[in-house]
Amino acid sequence: MKAETHASILVTGAAGFIGFHLARRLLDAGHHVTGFDNLNDYYDPALKEARLALLQAHPHFTFMRGDLSDQTAMRTLFETGRFRYVVHLAAQAGVRYSLINPMAYGQSNLIGFLNILEMCRQHDVAHLVYASSSSVYGANAKVPFSTDDSADHPLSLYAATKKANEGMAHAYANMFGLKSTGLRFFSVYGPWGRPDMAMWLFTDAIMHDRPIKLFNKGDMKRDFTYVADIVEAIDRLIPMATEPDPNWSALHPKPSTSAVPHRIFNIGNHTPVDVRHLVHLIENEIGKKAIIEDAPMQKGDVYETYADVSALTAATGFNPHTPIEEGVRAFVHWFKDYTSRHPA
């Protein structure tokens, strides 16, 4: 199921990795997309500018630069846009960066998200789809991670802000009937990916004969999910405005749905990959061995992520499925091309 043609859709974080891919998909489908981003320097803004330039070549794309925590900018954005749907992907990302700059997470992920909720309420948005994170599962050891499991023990400030977002959206669904869907993404990768993520870091290091730092000696597993699968799931969910679950029971509360119009989905490849195997795949694509530097487990990291996506598949008919070998090949091919045209 897809959003009707020519819908007006806001994508926050449009110059970011997932936001860029989603905006292109929606534009190609005939929608009018407004992108919102602050183009901050958490990672190289030149990459964000390159993504944005591709979007701005499309006649149905409008861009506004601003900060989520700026109420005036947010009011202007929503008064001008008259959005039917909002996909909120902008956030201060990263687990390890929260150890250095915790206040950035409060400003963007808490105050910024509250501004999104309030603007959606005031402007009668039909459906808010927002990014949560697999990191909310925190200390959970039972795998695969299910949205029907509790997620009350986050291990990083980033994870805590994403769990708070889910609670805030549920409260707005209860108080104001704001229909919302939270998406717990699992280790997203692919072309135009982020320089702070493993796929980029490992590929860049191997190509330039620099050591790769493997936390916990690489003994970790991640449910790496190709960006096209993430976008496909979001695209299907946008027009599926959330309704209350008629089977929800306050005596036996199900965490993923509610008696109010709010729900949660995992979006993951449901195939955990050993980090050392990921390194091996990248080595094969580049044709060069990695220089390995072992490091201890980092604060805030978890040993394994593994998504149960049965609820997503039941709701949308879509099952994320891109094999890691295919995704790594596509990323390395893009990375070589991009860095040859944009040398550091």
C-alpha cells in the first residue's frame, strides 16, 4: 500500500542518510516533499550537501534549513507546508557521541521531538511516522528482539531519548488522537551511508591501510539492514494511519500497540552478522586485508541486535531481505565512486 500521488509530505533529516533515500523514493512516486535539516557537523556536512543537491534537482522538492528545537522555525515550516504526512527522521545520532556531548541529545531528540508532536497536533497531520532505534532494547538478552518485549533498560543516553520519544508519541495519541507509528531501525547501511558507522569506517580504513578498531575484539553481532529495505517499509507504512488496537488489554498491556492510535515496529534484516564476518566481506570486495586493532567493549554498546519483524510483515506484507553480501557489494562500489569524486 502506498501514499496517494501528490501528497504533501515532510521529511525531517532529509539531508541525512535514511531521509535522503526516502525523499528520493517519495519524489519519484510523484509526491511533493519538503525536507528539513540543520546540516550540522556531527559528520562531514559536505556529504549532506551532496545528498541535498540531488534532491534539490527535483521540481517537487522544497528545502528549509533549521533546527528542531527552534519553535519559530518549526511553526513557519508547518504553516507553510500544510503537510498530510510527516516522517520524522532527524535526530542527534550516535551512541558514543552521547558520552561527549549529552546536551545535544536533549535539545534535538527531546525538545525537538516535542516540537514535532505539537506541530503535528496543531496542523491536523494525518499520520506521524518517526524513527526510534533498536538501541531501546538495551540490556535485553532474549533474542530476537520483539516489540512485544519490554524495553525499559536502555544502556546509552541516545537509547533513552529514543525510548522517551515512544512514550511522548503515545501520550499525544492518547491526549489528542495524533496517529503515530514508531520505527525501531536496526544498523542501517548502504550507499550514501554515514561516516561514523561501521560500514564506512571499515571500508575507508581498509582502503587506506589504516587499522580497524574492533570493540570486544569484534565479538559482537549486528542485524545489518540495507537502506532500501528501510525505505520500502516506511513507504508502505506512511498511508497506513494508525488505529487503536481493539484487542489491547490494560490488564495485559502489549507494548507494541495500544488502545490509542500508536504502534511500534521493528525494521531489521532479522539475520545477525558477526562483526568479524562483516570485515571479511569488505576485505573480499576491496581485495585487501584489514589491519585489526582489538579494543574493549564500549560503554553503551550491546553484544547483539536481532529483529523480530513478524509484526511488520503482517501489517505491510513486506519482509526486509537484502543479503549482507549484496549490500556490502553495493556500498563498497558506491564508496569507491564517491570518494574518487570527493577526495578528503
